[in-house]
Amino acid sequence: MTRPTTTPPPTIAGRRAATLADRITGCEEGRHLEAAIRSHPDRWATVTGVAVVARLDAATDTGPLFREAIRLLALSAAVHELTGDSAPAAVTGSAPVECMARAVLAQHTLCRWLTQRLGFTLIEPCSDGTYRPGDYTHRSYLAAGWGEPDPRYWLDVDETSRRVAMLHQIFASIGIHAGGRRHDLRFNPQFSAGDVGI
């Protein structure tokens, strides 16, 4: 029988996360990872993840989102390192930050090289954007010395739900449904406004 693992105090996890984030961004593989993310925004700019960021522009938002994703991944890695358990290491994140973190992890080869060099495990976030100010992630983030999370990217779960509902309405009006998983677009050879059907 395994005993349940509790998360370490945010002050300890936060300080360790700060060290890990600096190591990621300071090594050659970390720089290659950021370059790969910048060169392929089509892999992470999703309908209900990053799209909830107001006035999103991949040209200017990639860098800050990448930084926040590395911080979230570093926090997860720190909790995993401190507990030896992947369950508590799946800390909460906001939808845009988690989306970018998944894009980082999709760079499998670079992530494998990075973790081999630095000697820790990256854990995929799996909270589906359930971040709330004052939660464990928030307290650990502050303890890492990163200041308050940028509210542009760290949306709480209620605001995310509100924005996602708005996006669903907008997308449905042009025939895109279920968060982009189903649409009624016909893609005729010569596209015109009449080709978008509901």
C-alpha cells in the first residue's frame, strides 16, 4: 500500500522552482526550446487555451507565455523532486499557461535533452486551467520571487470560463463548434462569405 504524498510548503517548492526555471532558461537546450516554440505558433495557439488572452499576438506574446510556461513546469518539477510523486506535481495553471506548457513538452527531443542535462523531470500540467489566486501554485509562484503572476496570462478559472463561453458563441456564429473540434466550413475552391455555412 502506498501512502499519500502531500505537497511541500509553497516556500520550499517556490524557491526550488526558481532555481530550476533559471537552469532551464540558462542552458543551451532551453534557448533552443524557446526558439522552437517561437517558430511554430501554429502548434500552440488553440481555440480555447491561448485564445482567451485579450488581444493575443504571437509576435509579442510568445516570449512572456514561454516564460510563464517554464515557471509552471519548473514548479511541477520542483514538487516532483521534493515529493518523488508525480500526482501532487501536476499543479494548477491558467489555461493559456498550461497550453503553452503543453507546446513546450511537445518538443520531445529538446525536452529529453534538457532534462538529461539538468537532471529533473518535467511533469505535464493537467488541471485544465483551474488556477485561482491564493492557491498552491500562486503561493509557490510568489515564494519563487517572481512577483505576482501576470494577470494577462494567469486568468482564474471563472474568468477563463467566461471568455471561453464568449469564444464559443463567436465561433458558432461562423460555423465552428465544440471549441474547434467540429465545424461546418465547406472550403470551396474559391472561398467567399457564402462558403461559411451553419
